Amino acid sequence: MVQTLFDKIWNKHVVKTIEDGPSVLYIDKHLIHEVTSPQAFAGIEKRGLKIFRPKQIVATADHNVPTINQHLPIKEDLGRIQVETLIKNCAENVIELYGLGHPYQGIVHVIGPELGITQPGMTIVCGDSHTSTHGAFGAIAFGIGTSEVEMVFATQCLLQTKPKQMRINVNGALKNGVLSKDIVLYILSKITASGATGFAVEYAGSTIRNLSMEARMTVCNMSIEMGARCGLIAPDETTFQYVKGKIFAPKEEAWITALSDWKKLYSDEDAKFDEEINIDTADITPMITYGTNPGMGLGINESIPSEKSLAEQEKPAFLKALNYMGLNEGDTVLGQKIDYVFIGSCTNSRIEDLRLVANFVKGKQKAAEVEVWIVPGSKQVEQQAIAEGIDKIFEAAGFQLRQPGCSACLGMNEDKIPAGKYCISTSNRNFEGRQGAGARTLLASPLTAAAAAITGVVTDIRELV
Amino acid sequence: MAERKIAKANILKIMSKNKVNIIHSRFVPLNMENVDTDQIIPARFLKGTTRDGFGKNLFRDWRYENDDEKKPNSNFVLNQPQYDGNILVAGKNFGCGSSREHAAWAILDYGFTAVVSSFFADIFKNNALNNAVLPVIVTDAFLQKIFAQCSDATLTINLPQQTITIDSTNESEPFEISSYKKECLLNGYDDIDYLLSIKNDIELFEKS
């Protein structure tokens, strides 16, 4: 039988299918954090149940944690209670927790891969929409709500309807200054923030093959921004080399068996997709967003569309977005003055991102009026950056290297962008108020963000490299 | 505007397994596409450890000026006294973005029992169903007809028959829902009830 990569993993995990209904999907790994788990633990307790498979759960504290002075108690009461509740729930239920102070702590979608918890062929869920990140390893990985967290706690299973399937083929060499973030922002600008709703998206093509694991994670991470249930990439030598030797990766005999299974994970040659999209990298330049959803993106030199070019029902949201952003139709974003630069989040906070930025800013100084926050994705990324002397480069440039967490991606902790201020951000969402009430977010790659940090305005990175 | 009285009743019902059958009500029109869950409930209000009390911050940043509860934004539909009811009607791709179930809790806590749109984001749709908030998917043309109604118009959502009707004109449209989920909502079952009932199958699957 001809199968897609998605079919192969899905079929292996279906316990049973309800007639004219969803399938019971078995979940291999369940990642949890402090914000979307407390109600699920309470639900389990209320029903008088026990956690069914605690060994298949890994917890961390990331969404709410401060990114300075992590050794001190969390100042803000509600955030501290959430983190303490997670500690208590994990202790009572014997769940492995990499909390504050632990050398493995970090953003849940950064630590899973770097610890080797994320492996090809798995089903992985987390109460966080960016769980799609783990699909970069050839896994079915998707975000779930808290009621679903409770279901997985109770039975290690979820009821899921099989999504339709889309393949996005990206071919060609990347132009100078163009990163994987630009690829995914470009795709989003073409298919919109709802363009893949109801689909599992496989990314394929020569460009994707040539990306590092970190870069692939950036692409899969933003699958949810197209509305996709998940995004995935067939595992290959790049994947195997990345996973090999990681702390929780299979070892010795188990590695050999796993590898032979993983090598079967690809879409068969004649596999059928419900939709197929082809992207030529010749069309991709560094990208920037201008609006309040991630589909509202432009090539760095392009102009914001005019109201006239839009369908009637699109106009209210478009005009509201421009008003919120303080931008005008027909303008370019190039040259827009920037107040904050945020380099971090589960999209772009891995060691490769920090190396790229450090390599570019070495010997340069940030613009005087700009505040620059670099928030590493995990303790391991932070330690690696220090070991490589990257911290010194940032310090010399006037950048703040902070401690790991979700930080200003969603502004749950104190790292908020003030109302009306412009922040060029390597995160994944430019929604109204995402980085703080009234904050204006421009999404971009780490290099484009770094360029703005140096010049103080939105800049075409290609002019500086 | 104070939370509707129905909110508390709903929360009690969900505890004892909420049922959905026929919803007949006026509606609140939110004629905006791509309403994301950060708008429905901003991240800074996700710090609760229970499911209650999120309704007061529903659409917080659209509802109030400068985050001040004393300054309701009169341009926003929840603050416009002519609109009322248990049904929220919104533009396509409602509930996109973050997976936070707090969005569904906030909608329920405020007093909505159904949301009508031409298109829902996947995770939000599941979260709504898991909280007995009925997501009703209509065609774009029908959605525009609803938006064109005057503020005292009523809708009837009939889950057993899977139809939504604009009462004043009697225009009606069928809507899709999986027969499994329909059964759950009509009877007040949830997925955990079902999954627990097949635990033997799950254990056998693990051994295979």
C-alpha cells in the first residue's frame, strides 16, 4: 500500500477507530508545562483517577518564568503559584520535571529535541500549539487543549480525526541572508494564516533536505500559524546525526533497531496528497510582517498592500491591523524605527540562532535607543553560548543575554513590550497584545532582527552581509 | 457589562456534564476574521489554576481602553447594549493561534453556549466541543446573512437536526458535526468516559 510519511506514523498509533467518528490515537510522549496542566491534574484527581503512564510524561517550567535572577523566588504571585503547582503535581504523580534551576530546563519545544526525547516516528503532544516543532524529526506532534491533556493523563490516548494532507515542496538554493524563518514566513504570506487548517503538512524538497535540524524546527514550529494540525519532515542522515548520542536517545542495540525503523519513514514515491504546493527559493527574500497575524508578511523591500486589493470581508481586520500597528497601506516597513529587539522563543532560540546572530554582530554595537533581549531556549543553549564565548560578543554589542523561557514571545512574565513600541521579534506571533498590551510586533528572522538591533530601523540584512 | 447570569449555571452544568440540544437565542455579532485566542483571552490572564472566572477577561483588550475596566470601549460589541444572547457569531478562522483552552472557558464563563463562524481553527474547535460550547460551521454566504440581521434577531441552533435557522426569515442551513461528538453533546458524555471504557484495548495495544 502506498503511504505518506504521515500515514505510516498515524497507522502505527491507531488503537481503534469509532465508526463514523474519530480514531483512538496512542501518544508516545506527553510534554507538559505550568500554564496548561493544572486544571488537567485537578480533573484527574476529581475523577478519582491516576496518571496512566507517568514515565511517558516530561515537564518543564517555561511560559511564566522570569528571565533574570531565576535563582530567586518568582516575584509575581499567580505565576509563582502556577510553577509551584507544577512542582507539587509532578512530585505527587512521579513525573520527571526539569524545573527552574535544573540543567535541562528550558522552552518545552527546545528541550524535547536537545535531550533526545523527541524521536522520529513518535506521536508527541503538549498543551501548547507550537508542539508542531517536533515534527521536524518525522514525528506526528501537535498542540492540544487542557481537556485533552487530561485525556492523555488518564489513558495515554486521544480521540482524533485524521486530517487531510498537504505537501509543501521547497526547492532551490537560499539566497544570501535568507534563513528558514524567511521560508516559513514566505509560505504564510502566500497561503495565509488559515491556509492549512485541517491539514497535516509535510515539508519536502531540496531546500528542506539541506536545512539543519534547528532550521527545520523553525519551519515546522510555524505550521500552526497556517492553521495546520501539524507539520513534519521525513527523517534523514541530518536527523539521525542530530539525535545520535543525545541524553535520552536510544543507545547500542536499541539505536540500531530504532535506526532501521526510522529509515522507513518517508512518503512513498506515488503517495497522494490532498493538496500540493511548490515554492521556488528564487522568490524568497528576507521577510518581515506588517500586520497582526503571521500571514501578513512581506518581502523586506515590498509594500503593504492597499485596502482596494482585498475582498470585502477581509477589510475590517486589515484596517484594524494597520491602525494597531501604526502603519499605512502602500508603505514599506523598511526603515521603520525599532524600540525593542527580541531574539528568542521556541521558533528561534537554539544555539544555531545565537551563533548566527553572534557571528553577525561581532565587533558591532547596538543602536543607542534600542533595547535588545536575547533569551536562550534552554539552560543547555545558555551554557553552550557561554562556553563558545557568544555571551561576551553580545555583552560587547550591548545585547542582554537573559535566562531561558518563553519570555517576550507571549509576555506572560515581566518581559513585556510597552504599548505603542515597535519590537522586531524572532518569535511566531504578531497578534495584537501578544508581547504586551498595545505592543507592536514585527516578525522576522534572527539575522533581520540582529540587523535592526545594529541600525535601529528595519533593515535589509543583505546590505550588511 | 456584567457577565450574564447564565454563566454560573453553565459552569455548574459542565461539572455535572453539560448537555447541548436546542439553543434559541439572540446573538452577538463580531464581524472580524482571524480572531485569535490571544484576543479572546490575553496571556497575562492565563495564570489561574482552575477553569473558573475567565469570562471577566474575555476579549479584554478589545473590551476596555488602556486595560481599564472603568473605560469600556463603546465600539466593541460586548459593550453595546443592543446586542445580547448566548450565541457569538464571528468571521472566519475564529480561535486561531494558541491552544489555550482558557479561550473556550472564557467564552463559556461569559455566557456563550455556541459560536457560529464559517471556519474554526482546529484546536479551538476541539476545546469548545470538550466544554460543550457548540461550534457551528456555516457557509460564508449564510454568515453574511446573519451579520446583516438587526440586533434583536434570534437564531435557533438545533443539534439533533444539525440545523441553524435565522428565525425572522426562517432561512436555515445544515451544519456538520461528527456523529460521535453529537452523541457526546446530546448525552453529556466526554472523551475521557469513552477512553476509559476501552482501557483494555489500550493496554493490549501497548503490548503489541
